[in-house]
Amino acid sequence: MHITLLDYLLLPLYLAFFYWRVKKMANGFEEPDLKKILMIAFGLRMLGSFAYSMMVQYYYGYGDSFNYYDGGYFFIEQIRVNFDNFGYLFSPFKEMQDWYNSTAIDTGLSGHFSTPASNMVMRISALISYLSFHKFLIISLFFGFFSFLGQWKLFLVFDHINKHNNRKLLAYAILYSPSIWFWGSGLLKDSICLGALGFIIHILYKFVVRRKFSFLSLIYLVLLIYIITIIKSYITVIVTAGIVIMLFSIFLKSIKNKLLQGLLLISAILMTGILLYVSDFSAEISEMAEESVAQIKEFQQHYQILQDSEENSKAGFGFSELEPSFSSLVLNSPAVVFTCLYRPFLWESRKIIILFTSLESTLLLLATLFIMMKIGIINFFRTIFSKPHLLFCFTISILFALIIGFTTFNFGTMIRYKIIFLPFYYFLLVNLYSNFKASKIQAIT
């Protein structure tokens, strides 16, 4: 059992500490609605940390979270025996793996130590252990709290861009969405990435838009980018691509000559197409796809599920239908993106967890269709491509959906992976709706 009686005894104390810290943050805001939103978001994220821990402990009985926890425990034990081993927390990944293989009695976690992403999470878990008496439930709270803080910073950026309009609706979308506060609150890579990305966007927005620069924030930015790149490098690549496209659109808008605008746009599209065509992405795509296949196999081994049971949770494509190549990615991209964004459908739910997710996916699809009908399909995309912040959100949402949908073959895994881009897609819809309402009011007056 990874959760013990001491976990439950310490839980109220740590929750009280976190509550005190967030209450202090809330007192710094003058607007009552912001204070209320902050406290509700905090409560949901702590609930998510607890609920996810209960699920992996008492329902599944296994999971990556336990591997990260056990890996962190190995660090703590070795440091207790010899404090000089503390330096391994900051040593190269290969050196750490060799140390683990030569030191551990049971090398069952060797595969996780050899993977930089898992290795990094185990290091973070070990460091937090010194603040949590190495209790699984308390470490999960710290992961959830970091995720919450990052998402709160992201919410403040979106709220500022949206000119504080429809703030409650934005809060429901960004902070209260069940899949985000549940799957983004445990001892997982996703919690770190969700929180880190929120902080990264907030710091960049503060530097570039609000013109507030500090060396301390720059250090935080570099550290967070390093961590998120180690854990999930494709996040850094996609966000960078979104920033480049956004900056290019701003540059195009600054050019008054329409002919020159068109030539530059066509040239950029052609250059991008040529670059993608001549580049060999097969190895990277194959690696991500194989990782997803391995996750399904591990799931089957733990529960000895029949193959047809696993078929019920497939995300729309069989392995024979998708080839790990750029051409296959392009040809199947519309179906893949749709699958990642709006599935599972209600009738595809075979488990209670999938049912809740399908309700959220259905609501997202209906909200998208509602916005499209209100402002018109052509105007929907015209507005997105005319506003840099919406283009950024749209670009990274589609790219994330494409990569995740293409490399993830079951709904359970896809649900967890897609929370990284959901806040951006939700904001896109809320901002479009806010602009529509504002224009309607302006037309009346």
C-alpha cells in the first residue's frame, strides 16, 4: 500500500497550509469575484489530487504515479545511507541510471531511470519528499498545487486578454473543467507540464505585452522550459511553433501592401511544406506511437483484459490504419484531430470515467458548433486568423490534437494527454463568444 494511515493524518495539516497560502493570495485581489474563483479553483484542484490518489490506490492498484514515488523513495534511502548520494539528484541521466543499476537490489525501475522524462519526475518527487515526510498523498498534493498555481497564472493572462469579460464563464472553462482538475492534479508528468506551461505563458506575456521584466522571472522561465522539455519535448516544440506563427502573422499585418503580404504568406507556406517534406519525422512519430502501444499492453498485462475489451476504448484507429510517416499524418489529420478534440462520444463510454469525459467532449463539440452558428463558419476562422492571440491558441490546439490523436490509441490515455491544450481551446471559444456579444451590444447602441 502506497497510502498509509500517516498520509491521512497529515492530509488536514497540509491542506490547511495550502489553504492559508491561497487565502493570502486571494486577499491581494480587490475584485470579490476573483477571490471566489481562486478559492473554488484551489478546492477543485486539491479534490482532484485526493480523488486521483484514491483511484490509483484502491481502484487500479498500479500506475505511473507509484513508479515515480518508488523511484523518489530510492533516492531518499540512498541519501539517508550516504549524503554524498544527494549529488545524483542533479547528475546526468545516464550516470544516474548506471548508479541505480549497480546499487539497487531490485532493478525493476531501470526502464524509468533510463528515460529522462520519468527520471525527472522521480527527482522532483524525491525533492518534495523532504517537505512531505515522503508520503504519497502529500506529494500528490504538492504536484496538484503546482499545477493549480500555473493554471491560475494562465487564467489571469486569458482574463486580461479578454478584458475581464465573461470572467465566470472563463473560469468554468479554464479552472473548473473536470478533466483538467482531475487528471492534472496527481503525481504525474501531466501535472508538472500543465503547471509549468501556465507559468511560462504568464512570464512571456508579462515580458512582451505588459513590458515587465525581471531577472528572477527569466531564471524561472529558463528552468521551467528546461523541465518541460525534458519531460515532454513536443510541448516545447509545439508552443514554439505557435509563437513563431503568431509573430509572423503580426509581421504580415504590419505590411500595408496586400500583394507583398500574399507573396510572403505563400512563400512561408511553401518553405514550411518543403521543410516538412524533406525532414524525416518517421523516427520521432514511431517512437511516440510505440510508447502508446506499450501503455495499452501494460494495461492488459495488469488486468488480463481480453482483446475485445480493450477494443472498446480505442480512440478511432487501429495500428494497421496509421503508418508512422509524415504522409500518413497529413492524410489522416482531419479525422485524428476530430477524434482528439471531440471523442469519446457518449455511446462509446464503457467505463464511468470515460462517461464523464464523453460528457465533457460532447459539451465542447456543442459549444464549438454554437459559436460557429452564431458568428458564421467563415467569420469564425477569419476572426481566429486576424487576431494573434487566437491564432496562437488555435495553432497549438490543432498541433497538440494532431500529435496526441495520432500517437494515442485508447481513450483513457488520450484524455490525460489532451488536458495540456484544452485551456487554450476553451479560451479560444470564450474569447470568440465575448467578441460576438460585445459587437452585438455595440450594434444595438
